[in-house]
Amino acid sequence: MRTTNRRTLRTLTVITSAFALVLGVSAPVSVPAAMAVTEPEGVGTPQRFLVENVHAAGKVLEIGNERAQLTGPAGDAPAAAAIFARATAPADITAQVITAYPVTGKSATYVFANQDGEVLVRNANDSLNFRYLSVSTIDITAAALDPYAQWAAVDAGAGSVYLQNVQPDPSGRIAALDMYDWKTDDGSQIQTYDAGTAAVQKWMLRSLTPEVAKYSGRTESGTVPTPPTERTARYSWGATVALASITWNMPDPTVWATDGTVTIEGTGLGLFGEKVALSADYLVGSLGAAVDSAISGHVGITVKQLRMLEPTHVQRTISGSSTTISSPVSWDWAGITDAATAQAGTFTVPAAASSGFTASLVVTIVATDEVNIARGSGIHFGALFGEGSTLNDGNRDRAGFSDWRSGGAINRVNPNKVMYFFDQPQQITGVAVFDRGTDAKLNVGTATVQYRNLTGGWVDLPVKDLAWPYVNSTPQLELTVESEPVLATGARVVITAKSTATWMSLSEFEVYGPQLAPTATR
């Protein structure tokens, strides 16, 4: 990288629409008048870019840097073009800028010059070193007539381009800018080589025009808003900067008395002190009523579980517009008990007075079937030790879990814990645990079923007509129990072995509860 004290700051006017369209750069912004240059004959409006190589991310092409690798027939001259790490300071970045002059009458074809006006050219075909590049002091108008000084930007995909010399080489082949030997060290030479598709021939033309997201706001009818005083610009190579000296062109105050959308424009100063265009849209109108919200639950669902489903925001209308905005809300469940969910039907929960507006939450209770929760979505297997990928496959007569490990009787896992974790709380009303089938070990002596509460603790399942642990006095384990409804985030069975002579297995661990109601649509 060269320092800026040996350069004349030659800057440019706005990006032409055609060039922006070809290269996918952002919309143009104005530059200070003192930085503008006269457009030479034979070329269009000049542009400024950092030319970054795809193979060497973060490194850019510089023209005429005396610190470039020594090259040429005698190896004693700095390369006309070389790669250097992209600078971070604004003045140093400016020193690395390449000026691209679009050649009039040609598509995506340019003359490239550095900040001193030196032009990048390929050596003539009658030279022994026709692949090499040179720096020329030819003026831009003359360069626009010289095919050796013209470079075509050819789409290389993913926003990159190949930079190919307009003049074919002595064999009629296309010569493209190429990082020789794939070297990425600062100062490594750039020359031309037969056009191909390698990353060393792909270049990103990084525009110096930043992007700033349009601001969106809302104001009450008749109220003049205060536009934002902070905006961030992002440059195409990733640099971001907080814009300075932000100003807005505010319309006549009467504009804000009419419902609708008002757009205001402004400017701020970017990384290089350039003016960056800003825009803001304001939706003018008064907040109205909230659109009804809805949730649904199964018969028997608890109010606690319903409250886990309640929305925290609602959509409110705005006068004079079909637009709605999201507003935080809290709900008033006072007086609503679990009795409200004992049968199918609908009831409404109002917004709490603290919300500051009226809103309704429509709750629909539907009858659903009792299902094996363990076979549904959002269920994850776990164990103290062992493998159980088929423990919930519905087959009660084939081992779905085994805790075998080497070491024999002294290394048995006893007791063991086999569990499911739920993605969302679900109601449990019963369980079934089996160890049977021709491949079963039939070695479960006791079993205790527990559910995981909302705070992550494990609690014995409150079953009917049974005390934990259940003692299995038969060869096979066939345990089916009903429980009082509990809201759970998981379920597990704690098992102990009849004997250390072998390991334990389970064929199926089923967890029952009401099927979740369909998700609310609003």
C-alpha cells in the first residue's frame, strides 16, 4: 500500500446506471464538488473501485506501487500491478482506489488508472514479454482507443468478474488479469495469462458507494416526527461507519396532518467525508383497535398451559391505512378456571387494562384423541447409559433399548434411567412400559415412572392404585398405568435389574396424553 502524500486525489462523480446494473453495485450518491474530475473524451463517467481478488480475500490490486515484487526479464523492475492488503484508514483506502473509465460504445469495457493517472496496459504482442503489464502515462482519451489499455469485465458469477484484455495475444487467445503463481503475499505480481475460470482470475469490483437501510417510522396524525440522528452506512467490502452530520429535508408541517405515508430525504457524511443519501418513510395515522388474536387447546388443558400459548403482541390498525403494527399486550385471565376447558367450546379473554387499549383473545377448546406422545414430533430420547433409537417405534415385542456394556456383572448399569424430553410442555395422563419379545433380556426387577416438571425437576407420576417403585414379579415387564393429568416437559422410567448376570432391555416406553389442538391461525 502506498501512502497518500505522493498521490493526487483524483475522485469521481456518481456511478452510471449502466455500470451499476452490470456489476450489481448500489445506487449512486453525490461526491463533494472539489473531488469531481472532468470526463475525458471517449469514455463515460469514471468510477472508483477497490479491485479485490477472489483467491485473496481482503487484498486488492494496486497499479504502479513501487513496493511491488521485482519482475521483468532482468527481475529488477517493480511489477506494474500487484496485490496488497486492503487498508482500513480512509486516506489509505483512497490511495488504493482504481479509477475505471467506461469506454464509449463498448459494453462493460474500461480503462483502469491509479490515483496518479497512470494507466494499466498489457505489453504489445510484438514484445517477448507480451503477457506482462506496464504502467503508462498515456492520457485517458488515447487509452480509450488503445486495445492494450482496455479491459472487459466478464461475469464470473457470485458478483465477481474476469478482467480480460480487449487485444488478443499473438496466438489469438484472450489474456486475463491473473495473480501469478497463486501468491497472496503483499506485493505479489499480477500479470496476464490465458483466460480461464480459476479464482486467481476472478475479481470483485468493490464500490465506494455505501448502502444505508431506509428508515421506517410512524407518527400520530398532526404530529411532526423527529427524524433519526443516527444511521449506519455499509460499504461493499464490509466496513461500516456511523454517518456524521446527518441532516433531513423536512416538508411543510401541514403535510403531517393527513393520514398516509410521507417520505423524507436527507444526507450524512460517510467514511471518506462524502455525502451519503438517506431516506425515511413515516406512516402517518392514529392507532386503532387491535385485531382479534386466537389460540386453541384440547379438552382438559389447564389454564396454566393455555397461558404458555398466549400471544405477547397483537396487531393494531392505523387510520387511513391497511397497515397494522405490532403492539405489546398482556391478558386478563381473572375468573377463568380449568372448568372453562372441561368441554369443547369457545371463550374470550380480554386485554388487561395495563395494555392501554382493548383487545380480545379468542380461545377455542376442541376434543382430541389420546395419543402416544412419545411417537409424536418434538420428542428426544435420553438415557443414563444405553441406546434406544427404536424405543418408541410402536413394536412392543422387539427390544428397543439395551444397556449392555463390557465388563460383565461388576460393570452393569444398575439402576438405569431411560427418558424422553419434550420440545414443549404436554399433558400426561398415563404410561406403558414393556420388556418382552424373543430378544428381550427380561431382567427388569423394578420400575418407577416420573415426569419432568416445568422447572426441570423429576417427580413421581401420580398414578392410580399403584405405589412406586413397581415390583415386577413376572419374567416379562408389562406395566400400564393411568395418572392424574400433569403438565410435563419430559418423562422417564427408572429401572433396576433382577440380576447382574445380564443387562437390561426395554421394548417400548409409551407416554399417553391428549393430542395437541391445531395451532391457532390468528
